[in-house]
Amino acid sequence: MTVAIDSLPVAAAAASIRLRDELRAILGDDLIALWLHGGTTFVDRSARGGDLDICAVIARVAPGERVPRAWRRDPAARPSRITAAQAAVEKELGVHFDATYVLAGEAAADKPPSEAFRRSHRVQTWPVFRAHWLAGQYVLLHGRRPDELVVPPSARAMRVALDREMEHLERHVAEGDAQDPDEATYGILNSCRILHTLDTGSPVISKRGAGDWGLAHLSPRWQDVIRAALRWYDGAPDTDGAPDTDDRAVLLLAMPAFVGMVRQQLPATKRRAASPPRWSP
């Protein structure tokens, strides 16, 4: 059972269909599959909305299409046209896509594939994506189903993916992003999802669901910060109509410690260089 497109917010559904039609026109038969996934597909999604996570599986690309410095010089190149079409839909409909493009020949492996139009970057969240898709947590926008193209993630692949996500959160801490309550909320709820995955073996849970899981399973020490993150996730206003300044303060103070607590539960999968944590590619 998958997610029906008519269960999505109107703007999300309209934008997804528009992008699908643009990709069909540009890629033709090379567009093998297109899936919408992520937070928008959950019934308990944020009241504020969020990015639209899209994955396109492509049959083939020319060598130059895999190197941004080559295709960005040519407005007629397919990756340039896709980038322009995506930006136009975003501007017109007031959405933001987080789009992933991969080659069909690389999608079937357990190893994260390279991005189709940026070969030097791997899709580190690929195991998490696959777990969601194979559990039916996606909207089929075009072509073949995930179970026809990808394999279940191995335990090792999932562990590495969680480690990279954890390092991404640690980089947010290192950069001082706890001062931004949106980033702090992202860090806390995603950290809850990491702990949920370690406990259950499954990453298939919404941010709100992960926060609720954290309230039920983590130490009372963390109750206030998780509740603050859940309120901020929806943009819950204070009595004056502005976001709650008390929640902002709680998130600022607690997010670095919360991320540190989660790292203790998830040791790094390999030795780190003596440098700042990496952003996920």
C-alpha cells in the first residue's frame, strides 16, 4: 500500500505533478521512475509544510551530464533544463523541492549511488530512503515502483547512513546553528528518529512520530526540549501571535547536549579526522 497523491496538501500535489510533467518532457523514456517521499507523505506532517522530497530514477545520461561544470555552461543541456524547470515550479507554487536524481544502474546496489548529474556526490541517505519506499511510504508519480528497482538496506548500510546523518547534525552544532530554532528543531527530531531506528531497526517514522517516541522512551531530562521542538515544528504561536520565545530559549540551550547524547548511543563507524564534522553530501 502506498500513499495516494490526493491525500497530500493541494500545493504539494500540484507542484509534484507539474514537476513530473516537466521531467517527462525533458527526459522522455529515460525517466524510469519518479517518487515523492519524506515528511509530506505522512498524515502527521507539520502544519507549516516543508520541502518536497523527490527521487527520479533515470536510464542513462551522457558523460558531460554528470559533471556540473560542464552542463552549467549549456542552458540546453538536460540537467540545466531540469534545474530551471524545478526553480520555475518552486517560484510559481511557493514550494521547495529536495530532489535526488540517480541512475537505474546504480540504484539496485546496497552501496549509496552517485547523483546522476553530480557524479562526485553520493546519496548518503539512500538506505533510509529505501526503507521508507519499501514500506510503502511514498507517492508513485511516474513509472516503476521502488520494489522493482531497489533492494532492502543491509544493517551495515543503515548504520553508516545513520552515522553520516549524525555527523551532519554535529556539524550544525559546530556551526552554532542551535541559535536558529528551525535548525535546532530539525536536529532534535531527527536525533529522535536516529534513536528510534537504533531501537527498532526501522527509520520509517515521521518527525512528529519520532518526537512522540522520544517522549515515551527517553529520560525525563529531555521531555521539555522534545515538546518545545514539536511545538516549533508546527510554528505554534504564543499568545501574542509570535513563536514562543521560551521554546526558542529551550531549543538553543538543549540542542547541542541532545545531539551529544545521541552520539553516545551511535559510535562512529570509522575513525574521524581531526577536523570539523562533515556536511552530508
